[in-house]
Amino acid sequence: MFAKSLLILCAALLVTACGFHPRGEYAVPSSLKNVYLEGGSYNLRDQFAKVIRPAAGHFPTQAIPDGVTIKLFSEQSNSRVLSLNDRGRSNELELYYHLEYEIHSGRNEVLLPRQALEIKREYFNNQSDILAKDYEQTMIRNEMYEQAAHTIINRARVVLNANDK
């Protein structure tokens, strides 16, 4: 019994020592605790909130001097058919998400000039279970928004760390 407990304790210590964090946990540097989003769809803003809030960050209603402003431009979300079944209905779809953004300091200095971000996902569209596939498409789009939020925050972190040096 003692050996089993010791083994579990060692495994837990090894997992925490390697930097493992449960999904959803996201370490945000103090310079990104106050992020003002200018523009963007409700879905993208919602995913930003889900990424930032667990790390004790928040979204001010306007740009503040000690925060970061992320300006979002030309957000597009589309889908296209990749393959058809024998009845001419879509079998496979590609979801496409395109976003352009800039990162500014709270004093409106450009930290990262306008960048493009593209995310694509493919999924099988089973025509016999249309309601479930509609829900699956919504979930995939939400994951794409979440990936966009993580990518922008990671790029902002890199830019802020480079400016601090």
C-alpha cells in the first residue's frame, strides 16, 4: 500500500514538474492582464474572455495606458465543399477563418503591425445526421475562435517580451 501511494505521489510530482497544465489554464503575463479588444465578432470576443479571465485578466471598456489594445480587422468565416456523395450532397467540408489584427500599447504605439491569421478545418458531413453535424460545425468554429485567441495572445506575449528587453 505504501509503495502504491509513493508511486502515485512521484507520478504527480513528475507531471507538475514538466510544466503540464490542465486544458483551459493559460498563463497570461501581467502586461496582458488588461486587454482591450477593438472590433471582432461576439464569438471571438467570447473566446478571448474564456482565455484571459481564468488568468485573472479582464477586458476594459476602453483602452487604458497600462494595457494592450488588440485591433481586429476583416474577420471572415466561410465554408466550402471538398467532396460530394452520389446524390450530389456535400460529404466533406472545409471551414475557413481569416482575421487581420494589430497589437498596440495602451499609449497607441504599434507593437505589432497588421498581421493575417488563417485557420482551416476539415470535417466529414454525414447527411443522415444533419442536426448533430450542425452542432459539430458550431463546435469546430468555436475551437477555431479559441485557437485564434490563443495565437494572438501568444504573439502579443512575444512582442511584449521583446520590447521589455
